[in-house]
Amino acid sequence: MLRHVGRNLKKVSASAGLCVSPDRREVRLYFQLLVDQNFNSVAVLGFLKPLARHFRDPLLA
């Protein structure tokens, strides 16, 4: 949970990926936040490409 204290409210967009190991022993959450922006196809690819390079096996959508 992100808490914000103050009067200056900004919009935050989030994109996230949940990764489960093949033996189901590990679960990891990867996320990216954009302040005052929306996720478009370019931003989503910018999040997914480095994530895909990190893993040996293909990712499922």
C-alpha cells in the first residue's frame, strides 16, 4: 500500500506482473509506476521487454 500525505495529489498509473516459479515455491511481483501519465502500448512494452529478458522460459500473458 502506498500512502500519500499532503495536499498535492497526483495521478499514479501502475502496471504489474506476477511470476510463479515452475515448482510453485516462489512468487514474485514486478511493477512499474508512472506519475501523471497513462500506460500505452509503448509504456507496457517498456515494462515487459526487460522482464522477459530476465527469464529463460517464455512468459504467459
